[in-house]
Amino acid sequence: MLEVKDLQAAVAKKPILKGLSLSVKAGEVHAIMGPNGSGKSTLAQVLAGHPSYEVTGGTVTYEGKDLLAMSPEDRAKDGIFLAFQYPVEIPGVSNSYFLRAGYNEIRRHRGEPEVDVMDFNKLLKEKSKVLHIDESLLNRPVNEGFSGGEKKRNEIFQLAVLEPKLAILDETDSGLDIDALRAVSDGVNRLRSKDRAFIVVTHYQRLLNYIVPDFVHVLSAGRIVKSGGKELALELEKRGYDWVKAPEAAEAR
Amino acid sequence: MTTATAGTVATGGCWPAHLEAFEKSAAFRRVPWALDLRKTGLASFRESGFPTPSDEEWLYTSVEPITSNAFRQSLAPNVDGLVANHAARFTFGLKGGPRLVLVDGFFSRELSSFEGLPEGVIAGSLAEAMESHSDLVEPRLGRLARPGSTSFVSLNTALFQDGAFLYVPPGRVVDAPILVLHLSHASYVASHPRHLFVLGEGAQASVVEAWASPSCDLYFTNAVTEADVARGAALRSARIEAESGNAFQIASTQVRVAEGGFYQSDVAVTGAEFFRHDLGVRLEGERAEARLFGLSVASGRQHVDHHTVIDHSKPNCPSREYYKAILTGRSRVVFNGKVFVRQDAQKTDAKQTNKNLLLSEDARVDTKPQLEIFADDVKCTHGATVGQLDEDMVYYCRTRGLSPEVARGILTYAFARDALQHFAIPAVREHIDQSLYQRLLDAGRFA
Ligand SMILES: Nc1ncnc2c1ncn2[C@@H]1O[C@H](COP(=O)(O)OP(=O)(O)OP(=O)(O)O)[C@@H](O)[C@H]1O
Ligand SMILES: [Mg+2]
């Protein structure tokens, strides 16, 4: 589904990703862990198409297409979804309107008929129950004044509504209380299917007890320095990152 | 070498001729009590001439289009089938209800409707009311918008021929908003409509002044509105500028609010090539309240200039002012908001905000909030911003499948709604909301 080869990317002329390779097949869940500043969010944003991140080398193929040549909206319409580490507030635009606009764009792209307000609101209601989202959040402006945890839940809510093929979750677990963590994980697990893949960026092994990954990768100084199964997360929890860190990251300390 | 340029005299172009001709006409002296007022207007204008670029109040707005074009004085309305058709079509969300229609500055009884006006309410032509209701008109006309206060008010005072008149007796409440619809339909015509709205003690009314063009004629309107809001009365007014791209308008609205009275002004500008509005509100009694909202959407080469003055002269008066503008193309928007708090106006609570969204590098905003406070126990704030759309927001929308055009449309619409939500007359608010939505989103792109 997704083939990342020797990816190099820079922000503000500063190289962040320095030759990253990753292969994700439909149905898989990949966890990405790694120290602060190692480039996890950068990877997520490059995959989503953030215009400030400059790709300086390597390739990314998504379902056989050159992902890097696609606009962010075309990636979204083709099934890529990023749950932001820091979701953006949009004052004056209601959550439900915002989601319906995106939902209908995606449907149009797939050649499906648009959904009207009534039907869409029904859908929102159902999804909000599953994810234990307070319905009042639906009519509030997108993320504006939401608590940290509410913003994260709202990202997963959007994910549940838009039903992407490849979902990238950037530290969705940070800032969630225990119940919310469970609700969010349940939501994600419900969406797991043989056609859908997840890339889950997290600092905490705990999330991986709920969303059990097929692979765990450690990102350090812009490269994947170690990959393994779910037991790698447990080992990292015990031993920290020093033993796997890239040499240049260790020197920089 | 010296070059002689035509039309650079202060009262340049066609104007001295208009004044001279009108001074000799029967209309000038038809109402004896108004003769002195007109003469004062004439003398004041002849003395001041048009504002020059060095005039403090006209720093960012040139009156050159008005002085350089050869306009004809509007002497009779051009009411034809097209106008009649448009008079019925331009409803601005107000279906049925009372409507006063003016064509080229003249009141048209045949196109107007007095449906839904309670007994005792007088609504119609100002020219007629000057004769039939001089007891109501004479003590007020020219007292709020005084000749000599600005060049254009002087000019209007000298040359006006008709306009709308509204009187709501004490205690009367007019539920249905009254539409005052202006249609201009004559090429190169200058008209000077003059309105007077009088609300007796405890009276209530909503008035929508809407300006539209049935065709694309080039014309100039120099409008003056005076509104007298007595004790405990409430006037909710809206001004909708939706004229064609060949319309030039300069307007002055001067309002007095007595003790415990309430005045709200909602100004929405989407049309006209050139629009300047001077809005002055005097809070003359305790607990009088003013709320001023503005939303301008300027594109192409439009020029929109808002000059507002809120004058607090008595204690315990709240005022709110919130003006927003969206600019594309090479458009230009000026905001100058003065708030005076006189020595007696203790416990004044005044808040003024001006926010501008620049969607093009060639557009330009000049904003100048001005607070002048002479009392010591007051709460006054003001702020102005000029910004662009937040690119993080645009990107976030794009990651959810929206094109950059739609994303910008949604964000721009949200910016506008933030001002629009305060508009007082629901039908007008919804009408503007819908037309904005269509312009910004259904069209897919804002141009
Ligand atoms: N706009 C920017 N300008 C300059 N440097 C940036 C910018 N954005 C990110 N960086 C730098 O890029 C590096 C990688 O950042 P990134 O956000 O990808 O890290 P991360 O692995 O997600 O960290 P965390 O675990 O703290 O979320 C950091 O050193 C960061 O400071
Ligand atoms: Mg991060």
C-alpha cells in the first residue's frame, strides 16, 4: 500500500528525515516510536503533504502512485488521513459543516452521490455515540476552545467519519484520560480491516496494549534505526532509547 | 512651463452650474421655511468646495471621480418598466411589508407599499412631509446633519429634492422592517436624496436602507440620513450597499439618541465602485446605547471608506463598534473610527474593533481607530488588525479533502459571519448570509 524509500526531507532548510524507508501493507498496523525531535511528526506531515516540508530525496509510492506528486487534498480523497499531533482550530466553522464538506468531496471523488445535511447528521450521531463524543462538540467551531483531549478525540472522530485507507495517528494518545484512551483505541480497533492500514506514532507502550501493532519501528535522527514486533515496544519501555539511537543522535547529546 | 488643468477649482466640474441652476429653480424655494437652510448649504459649499487630499478626513479617499465626471442634476425620476420590475425583485430578504421606493432620489408612491404600518405612523416622501408635516420636519431637518459640517452635507442641503420620511409616534412599535429601496437608473446623473427618521418616546422601528442598480449606469449619489431617537426609543437600521460597479456614492448618516434610547446600525457593502460613509452617533442622554456593525466585501477596484464617530456626552452609555472587511483584487478599504468621551460621560463603556482580511497583495487597508477621552472613570478599548488567511487552517482543511479554493472560501465566509451574526434584523442577516455563502462557496472561488 505504502512504500517509502530513502526519504529525505527538510524544514526551513534544515534536514530532518535522512533516508527513511518503510513498507506498509494493507491490513497492517505500524507503530513508530522515537525520541522527541527525531522526525516522527515530520514523516507524518510529509505523507500528508504539508507544503512547508521540502522533500529533498527518496520516493513514496502509495497504491502504485507517486504520492509526493499529489496535493494534500488529492491524498485525502485517495484515502490518506492524518490525525494531527496539534489539531488546528478553525473559528467560525462548525465541526459538522467542516466534516460534511470534506466527506462530500471524498464521495464525489469516488463517484458517489453527495450526502445531504439530514443524512449526514444521522451519520455523525451514530459515530459520536460509538466514540463517546459529546454531541455538543459537533456544532461547535472546529477545535476552537476544545480541551487537549477533546481535540484528540475529534481527530479520531473525523477519522471514523471519513473512513480512510491509510490512517496516520500522530501522538493521538498524548493528553487523553484513561477512558478516552480506551474509547479512542476501541474506535481505531473497530476500523481495523484487511483493507486499511495504520501508522501510529506514540511515546507510550500503553497505547499499544490497546492497539496491538504488527510492527514497531524506532525513529532516531531522521532514520528508522530498529524495527521489530510488538515486544520491541516493551523493551523500549524498559531500556529507553540510548541502546538503539543512531550514532549522530548519540553524539549530539 | 505651466499647464492649465480644467476642473481643478475647488468646486470643480459640473457643480457650480448645478448650484446656479437649482438656486434659480422653483424647487429651491418651494418650502419657505427651508429656504434659509438651503441657502446656508449653498453658501457653505461655495466656501468650502470639495475636500482636498490634504483634508484630514479625506487622506485615503480622493473625490476626483466626483469632481471630474460631468454629471447632470437629477430633476425627475426615470421610472420605466425595468425599474418597476427591479423594485419588485430587490427584497433583500424582506418579503411583503412596508417599502418606500426611491428612483433617482425621488420618492415613488406607485412603487411603494405601506402594508403593515400601524396607525399613526407616517411614512413616505420627505418633500411632501416638509409641507404637510412641517411641525415634525422643520425642527429636525439639518439639525443633525448640519450644513457646513462637511462639503457633501452642505451640497446635499443645497440640492436635495426628495427622500424618505418616517415618523413613529411615541410608544408605537413597528414590527415589520421598513425597506427604503433606492434605485438609480439614469446615466451620468447626480442625485442628493435626503432622509429623516423620527422615533417618538418609547417607539420602535427597523429600517433597511438598500441601494441597488437596475442597470449598469454610471451615476453619483450624495445621500444624507438624519435619525432622531427619542427617550427610550429603539431604532434598528441596516444599510445595504449593493449597487453596480459604476455607482459612486457618498453618504452621511447622523443620529441622535436620547436618554435610554437604542440605536443599531448594520452596514453591509458589497457593491459600488466608490463608497464613502460618514456615520455619526451622538449619545445625548444617560444610558443611551449605540451598536455599530460593518461588513465590507471589496473586490476589483472598489473603494470603500467608513468614517464613524460615536460621541459620548452623558454618563452610563455603552457603545459597541465592530467593523470587518474582506479585500481582493486591487480594492481599497478605509476605516476611521472616532470615539469621543466627553468630560461628563463618566462610566462610559465603549469598545471598538476593526478587523481586515487581505486576500490579495494588491489590495490595501488603512485603519485608524481614534479614542479621545476626557472623562476619568470609563472603560474604553479599541483594536485593529489586518491579516491574511491562516495557512495552517487552509492546510488542515486540505488534509480533509477540501481544495484550497474551497478551504479559503470557508475560512473567508467564517470571517464574514463573525460580524454578520450581530446584525439586528434577522431577515436581512439571513439574506446577506446566503448571498455571501453563494459568492464565496457555491461559486467555488471568490473573485
Ligand atoms: N518549522 C520548523 N522550523 C525549524 N525546525 C523545525 C520546524 N518544524 C520542525 N522542526 C524541527 O524538526 C525536528 C523534528 O521535529 P518533529 O516534529 O518531526 O519531531 P517529533 O519526532 O515528532 O518530536 P516529538 O516527539 O516531540 O513530537 C525537530 O528538531 C524540530 O525542532
Ligand atoms: Mg511529533
